[in-house]
Amino acid sequence: MAVKLILLIAFFLIMIGVGVVSRKHASSVDGFVLGGRSVGPWLTAFAYGTSYFSAVVFVGYAGQFGWKYGLASTWIGLGNAILGSLLAWVVLGRRTRIMTHHLQAATMPDFFGKRFDSNALRIAASGIVFVFLIPYTASLYNGLSRLFGMAFDIPYTVCVVLMATLTGIYVILGGYMATAINDFIQGIIMLGGIIAVIGAVLNGQGGFMEAVGKLAELKSDVSVTAGQPGAFASFFGPDPLNLLGVIILTSLGTWGLPQMVHKFYTIKNEKAVKTGTIISTFFAVIISGGCYFLGGFGRLFDGPSVYNADGSMAYDAVIPAMLSTLPDVLIGVVVILVLSASMSTLSSLVLTSSSTLTLDFIKGNLVKDLDEKKQLLIMRVLIVFFIVISVVLALDPPTFIAQLMGISWGALAGAFLAPFLYGLFWKGTTKLAVWASFIAGVGITVANMFIKFIASPINAGAVAMITGLIIVPAVSLLTPKMKRQQVDELFSCYDEEVYVKRKVALPEKEK
């Protein structure tokens, strides 16, 4: 217990210390929200990765999908790395940094407002962010309750309040820079922790080959391969189609999530984009691939602890059941790992929510003249507000919030992914096409809550994103275009001439 408490206290002190040191970077709106657009590749890549993978992934998704798909759930982690990290950086990173700087856009709603010359779009986008990020924020605490109960016998309430308070302190003190530095520290902890945990869990099963052999003996209870032994140790698992839906939502979804795309706004320069791409992809392979690979062995720990009192499956209990037999030091590491994953994502979400509501909704709409000091004050107050709401929802979640948490990712990505992507690359994207994507993305995922025309909310989110990618070009071809001169000016940032050394780029013409 002493070792676990020492690790926990040291972790908290470092997080707060970073917040205090980072105060000098948070004296302006640009510094507080974007870190002055001068954040290096290591900090940006780790900020992207730690915001991507939270306790929801490590405890909830890894437990749930590892149980359903066995070792094939590792494909989800590899999809996250290739589609959610590598391609996201390659396709979006550079162009997002250039255009958002040109537009002086600090948030995703701000991008939509300036790119399509519509204050109504900015307000609508900020409303979608507000509605769907709050329940997503509340969900971050869910994975902590069983782990803290197992490791410290601390009440869930104390755990939630402590985590929320400490996250709030360092975000309020240091803004984005404190978040980025802490994300880097937390990312290092996550990398070391997941490798140690996988090794210890497999060792407890007699090693990797022994564990796979035991998994291969289990019979599938999935309708697609009912009664078939070996499905949970197979290449594509017992249910490949639904597995594909999970990969699409959890990987492609990052392209449209405001807290993820925001990381590209802040990156320093061209070299930082290239370096960040490599680091972020490596981080995702280890963390996400490792989490889902670990979860794939969940059925070897089948027992009373992974079921609710009514006999239903408690997916959040699968990973804690796997970890309960580890030595105290490793349990302490796991708790710090999950805390790191949760606090990094929480800090990103509350900063995104508060900056969006302040800059895109309050400023210029509710309050016409809002100087920089007042904007900073309002953002800090809203950070407290969002954290308090998330704590209240996490401690006593009503049914509709619990449902909303499951679809928040799908609704946000379904609404934003297509118009953001096309808006960066295609001059022909129209304002009405953006509205159509907003309506379709939110409409499909919310309607599915009540009508359930798609059995899995995960698949509903994937359908919403793909629908947006079809709707935006279709509606753009049929609706009035923006003025040619206005669009050309927006895209002129990509044509600006810059001078680089020959070691960076070959010359077009030799003398």
C-alpha cells in the first residue's frame, strides 16, 4: 500500500508542478488555447495520442471488444495506429496547421465559421461540441472505479473528485502548454505501463503460447460462429463485420473530433509535422495495439467478478479481473497508467469545451466587446463548470446520459469529419453541405438511440461518418457556391512561396 500511495502522490505533485511552471504560456488567449502555435513534435504527438486513448479504451473498450472478438480485437489497435494516427497526420496535419493559421481560427467551430463565412455554422458547431463532449467527459471516470477499489479500497466518489480537481488545477494554471507537457509525461508512463502489464498477465497464464492455446479451446457464443472452437484465437475473430464497424468508428472518428484535430492547430513547423507523424503512430501501435491485445485474453479470466448481479456481462470488470492477481507495484503502475490516460483526455476535453463556448458562442454573440483578460477569465471559469458537471454525471449518471455517452463520439465525428476534410481540400464545398452533414451526423446517431434501426451504436456512428462523406460532395454539387474570389483568397495560404534548404526539398530547376 505504501508503494502504491507514494507512486500516486508523486504523480499528482508532478502534474501540479507542470501547471505552475507553464503559467507564463497562458497569459494570452493564443497561448492558453494554442500554446502560441509553437508546440514541438514530441509534445504534439504525445498530446494527440494521450487524448486519443483514455480509460474508456484501456478498461471499457479493451475489455468489451477483447471479450467479443478475442485476439482479433488487436486489429482495432492497429486500425487506430494506421488510420486514426498515421493517415490523420499525413492527410490533415499540415493543411490544418496552414489554413487555421491563415484564418486565425482557434477552434473547430471557429474554422467552420470563417471557412464558410457563417456565424450560424460557428454557433451550431459549438452547440454540438457542448452537448456531446460533456457526456464523453463524464465517461472517462467509469474505468477508474473498479481499479481504485481493487488497489486502494478508496470510495469511487473520492477518486473522481480527486482526479477532476487535480486536472482542473493544472489546466487552469497553464492552459494548453501545461496539458501538452503533462500529456508527454503521462504518455511515457502509459508506454512503460502497458508493456509491463502485458508481460505480467501473459506470464501468469504460462506464457504467450500457453495463453493462446487456452484461448483456442474456448467455443464461440457469437451467432456468426456459434459453438466453433478456436474463433477467439483466429485471425479475424468470430464476428468480422462488426469488428470492422468498431475499427472504422474508433479510427476514422478521430479525423472529426474537435479535441483531436485541435492538436494540429498548435504544431510548430513542417519538420514538427513529419516527426510528429512517426512518433504518434509508434505511440498508437504500442498503446492501442497493446490494450486490445491484452483484452483479447479476457475470456481466460471468466468468473463471478466479470458479471453483474443480474447475470449480465460487466465488460468494465474484465480488465480489472485480469489485473487483480498482479504484484502490488504493478497494480500501482496500472492505476497510474489509467489515471494518466484519463487525466490527459479529460484535460483536452475541458479545454476544448471551454474555449469553444467562450470564443465561438459567448464572444461576439452574447457579449459583443470581450477583451483578452475577460476571455481568459471566462475560459477558466468554464473549465471549472465543465469539470463539475462531468463529476456530477459520473457520480450519478441518469439513463439518457449513459446512452448519450455511447454515441457522443459517433455524433461528433459524423457531424464534423466530412465538412472539415472537404473544407480543407476542396474549394467547391458549400455552406449548405456543411449544414447537411451536421444534421445527418447528429440525426443518425441520436435517432438510433430511440428507433434502433442499427443494432450497434458503434456501427451507427460509423454509418454517420460514411454518410457525411457522401452527403457533403453531393449537396455541394447541387447548392450555391461561395464567391470565387473569396474562396481563392481562403486557399491562397497553400500557394504562398517559402524558401527552404536543399536538404529539405529538391529544387524545381537546376541552374
